[in-house]
Amino acid sequence: MKTVSSLLDADWYDRYKRISKLNIRSSIYDVTNRCNLRCKGCFFFSSGEDKAAPEEMALGAWERFIDKEKDRGVNLAILIGGEPTLCLDRVEAFYKRLPTFCATNGLIKVDRERFPDMMVGISLWGDEADETVLRGKDTFAVSSKNYYGDPHAYYLYTITPRQLGKTEQIIRKIRDAGLKIHMQLLSNDEGVDGFSWTPDELIVIREEMDEMLDRYPDTVISSKYYHEIITTGRMLGRPFGWKECPSVTEPLDTRNPKPKRLIHFIRWASDLNTMHRCCTSETRDCSTCKDGAAHMSWVMVNKRDHIRTTRDLQNWIEIYEMFAKLYQFIPW
């Protein structure tokens, strides 16, 4: 019988034990329906989630809601929007109660006296040209100054097909700003011309992502197994999609049979009552989803299926470690 201990040497087994104790229980929260950008391809606006529920404005209601979420067993609050930094009092309500991750476009600086160790993930959609086309401005010029050298911030680099052959120059800029980087791929929910992936482009970008990890291991937080899964949409011969996704809101999950999934995961709208279907878009075709966190979670909940060879189990450990680093459960 194959077991974790039989497949791993002492060093890998120590790494496994470190993450096996974490017991991460996350949910996602729309902090606000508002944003100071309107990015082409943003799933929040393209699927109408900004109009799905009226925004709760009373801070006391947020505080009571967060206390209930903590009692529900949540130990990681992932704050999205809209733009969470437009409502820092709500962000602070989470931060005072739960381990908190804040996704931001970086245009508003999080005050480190107020939030000394809150992990901040800064969105980046390419070089200056792509950012201007997709987001209306070069956000890196602002965000890199706001977060220069911040040990509790990293860039979430959403790579587009137009970035083929250009990723290194962006990674160097982030390295020179004293920050880390994690990579995912644009799903192009709004079908912007020239920004949808072809099969050949996905092969090329996988090779490029692997090369960037080899060249910049102290800057890039990733794994080659993750690159394989995000570019092929397959894990252990199974395709990613609605029947497999682990990040579906539990009370809305009517799939039968149910796949392995995140325990008690809910994505809450900003009225603190409405629930969204999943961790991304209400309208996205799941077979086209390239969301990095959804694919990482897919691997993480399928540990038992990876206990078949040493390499498979090591792949699982690397992805779990990557997720834990990105959400500050273990250090860089």
C-alpha cells in the first residue's frame, strides 16, 4: 500500500508535515461593488456581479457578519470587489478578526501602520501597452511606488497572449521593485480581440513560465506542475470544468455526484446575504476558466489521487506550499 511516508524521503516528509497541519478554510468576500478602474475582462463587472446585490454600508453589520464567518470556521478571508481599498474600514474589520488577504489594483496604498502584516496581492495585466488597452492606464507605475520593497505584498501577473516573449522584462521590473510575483493567465471574459489563448500559444507560455521560475526562483512564487495544469486544463488526465471545480459556493452546489471541494467555501456579495456561484464569474464557461487559485485548489483537494508516485505527491506538496505562501500561512 502506498502511503505518504513510503513515497517521501525525510526532507520532503518534513515539508509535507508543515503544510498538512494548516487546515486552511477560506471564503471570498466582495468588499464593495465600486472600483477606481474598469478593466476589460474583469469577471466582476463583465458578469454583472456589481449589480447582483446592494452594498451594505453599515460598518456594524460587517463586523457582526465577520464574527459569524469566524464562528463558521473560516480562517482565511480573501477580499475582492470592486476595489477593497476604497473601503478600508471594512477591510480593517476583517483584519482585526481573521487572517486576511486583500486583492487590489494597487492604486491606493494600504497604510502599513494600520495593516502591518496583511498580505496584499496587486493585480497586473501586462506591460504598459497591454495595461493601457485593458485597464485604461499603466497601473504598475503607481502600484510599484506604493508597495516598493513591501515584504507582505506581491504581484498577481495575469499573462495575456500579447505577453509571449515579454514576461521576463516584467518579472525583472518586479524584482527590482523588491517584490514577489505569481503568474496566472487571462480568461478574457469579454472577448477582447487578440487576448484569447490558442493551443499553440499555451504551449509556448508554459515553456516561458517554466523558464522564468528557473531564472528567478527568489522572485517567482510558482511550480512547474501548476504551469502544466493552468495551460493544459488537465490534472492526472482529468479536465478542469464545472464537474471538477472545488471553488463552488457550498449552499449553491447542486452537482451530483459532488466532486472533492473546498470545505464550507462561500463567495459572498457585498450585501452580506447574496451568494455568488463560484470564486470567479457567474457567467464564465468553466471549461475556459484559467483562474490560478481555482486550479491550485483543484490540486489541493485531490491529495489522495496524488499518492501514487513520489513525483505526483511532490507536485501536490509544491502547489500546497505555493498557495500557503501566497496567503501568508508559511513564509516566502
